[in-house]
Amino acid sequence: MDMKSKLNMDVVNAPMSGIRKIADSVAQMKGIIRFDLGEPDFDTPKHIREAAIKAIHDGFSHYTVAPGIVELRKAIAEKLKNDNSMEYDPETEICVTAGGAGALYCGLQSIVNPGDEVIIPDPAWPVYLGILAILEAKPVFVTIKEKDKFNMLPSEVEKKITPKTKCIVVNSPSNPTGGVMSEENLRGISEIAKRHEIFVFSDEAYEKLILGGTKHVSIGSLPGMRDLTINQFTLSKTYAMTGWRLGYCAAQKDIMAPIRKVSLYSITHVSSIVQKAAVAAITGPQDCVKEMVEEFKVRGKILADGLNATGKISCIVPEGAFYVFANISQLNMKSEEFVLKMIKEAGVSAINGSSFGASGEGYVRFCFANSRENIKKAVVKIQDFVKTL
Ligand SMILES: Cc1ncc(COP(=O)(O)O)c(C=O)c1O
């Protein structure tokens, strides 16, 4: 039987993330200082872990309502009001999802039809491309540049609008660049969305990881944007909970209704126990987040200064997330070749910028969710390695 011809070719042919390719091969090696995968190295704070353990002991082990327990949706609505200046009704406008990734999938599936165009940043988190391929939508790239502090410029977005444009994906703070969108640029994009009646999908996975002077603004809080924006958040990065798989989505109720359906038909709901832990995370003390951000600020600076000291790699100190997106164009090497050689010869891993899109070529993403000691050690190794090139 010709098995392949019987499968869904959109899924078969959807691109695989280059991040996994590097990460999976590095995972087999010993002694590598890892800057490849994008996840906090901290443990989930104790009060959150205890809430999960309590939920288990309390026998909170049955199905919950599909969009998430009321207690959690109410906590999310309060958080969105206080932290993001957005009002969404927990009854009808919030859905707890399987990580931010779940919110993204349910959100895009609910608005995108085959042939629709979706504007995404380039470079970007590769998952956008994968989902759009499965949905038979066309990605339209807007290059984001180092000289613009890795902001997506409204003037560039405007050039890409066509009658088929369905949605603009905004990701701030950004993976892979560490850029944070200025309020002015977000306002510019919001004006375009309103004028052309286009949705905005706002990926705010790194909202709390603000390391520089640019304040985080939720585009959905800007005038007239509440009903046009699908807002995605996650506990993964804020509370070092990547493995727990809990995120959430907020949107106007007519958009939320299909989002809830996609979530229901794919996962039913997020684990009951994890939902209880999420209540503790969102309503509990937030010092753990502050401490983590302070640590990331120090680490980002050590890494950026160390890379700049090579004289051949240059980078800006990141404004957000936990990534340095370093410019290696002076070395006249493809980013993939650089990364593979660095892993082999220096014992330090990172991800080639080309994994995040064509405009990522000439850059390498270093995730500094690693200890200060390891970052310092790695910087020396990278400096020695670069001298050999
Ligand atoms: C830009 C961006 N958005 C969303 C996510 C989703 O994370 P999760 O599904 O763990 O919540 C990630 C994770 O790496 C990310 O980098």
C-alpha cells in the first residue's frame, strides 16, 4: 500500500522545527554548555508545586469544565485587568489551553481558512509556520531588523496587506530576537488592523520577562483592539512551568466560541491538577517572577558583553525574553555551520538564526536560561573558538 498517498499531505509536509534538530542531537552529547532550548532553568516555585500536590491528595482528579475551572478563569480575568489593562469575561471570553502553543493552534484554526494570508515576523518562533502549513494558509513575512531593535514596523506591515490578509501575528517580547515592541509601533499596527478589519494574534508568552527599558504593552488593550485581538499567554516562561502545559487565550466571545470548540475536540481540557497549580501561580506571591527577571537581566548582560568582546560577533543587550540574537555576519559563515562547529569544537550549543526564517540567517540565538557560572565558562570557550575561525 502506498501509505503516504493516503495521509493528510498538509500535515506530512509541514516543516519540522530546526530547533528540535539541534536540541535532539545535543541531548545525546556529554559536557555541552547548552544555550539551545528556550526554557527557564529554574524549578517551578514551591507554592505552585504544593498546590498541585494538594489537588492530588484532595482527589481533584475528575473531568473539569472544558474551558477551565471557573476559579482559574476568574483569576485570569483579574490578572488581565490588572496587568494587561484588558477586560474579558471569564464566562464566555477566556479558555485555558495546553500551553501557549495550544492557544495559538486553537486561535489560528478558528479564524484561518485555506488560502488566507497571515502576516508573521521573520525571524519568528517556527511553530507559526508549521500551523499555517497544516491550515493551508499562506505565511506572509515581515522582516524584523536589528537596527529597529527587532521591532515589527507598521510601515513594513502595511506593505504586505492584501484583500486576503486575515491576521497579523505580533510577538512581543520576541523569540528569537529578545526584542520588545514599542507602544508606538503597536499603535501603528493596531491602526492598520482596524482600518483593514484584520485580526491580530498577540503572542505574549514572554510578557513578564522585560529586561530593558521598554515597557510591555498588550496590543489588545489599545483603543478599538479588544474585539480584534486574540490574546495568548502562558505560565511556561513566567513561572518556569514549561512541562506543566498550561496557557490561556482571551478573545471577544464570538471568536472565543470556536476557540473553545477546537480545544474541547482536541484535548477536552488541561489536567485538573495543573489547573489548580495555575490558580496558585496567578493568585499567589509574585516575588518569584521578580527574582527570576533580575537574574535574567544579569545573565543577559554577561552573555552579550562576552560575545561583543570577541570583536567578531556583535549583539544588543536583549530588552526581553531570555535570548541574545547575535550577529555573526562578519564571520562570513552560514549560521548552521557556525553552530555545528561551535558545538563540536567549543562544546557550546545555540540555535542557528536560519531556523527562525530566512531573515534569521547571519544570526545565532543563545538562550541564557543557564547559570551565571556556565555563561561565564561558555563565553571564554566562544572567545577562544571565534579566534580559530
Ligand atoms: C514565542 C513563543 N510563543 C509561545 C510559546 C509557547 O510556549 P508554551 O506552549 O510552552 O506555553 C513559546 C515557547 O517557546 C514561544 O517561544
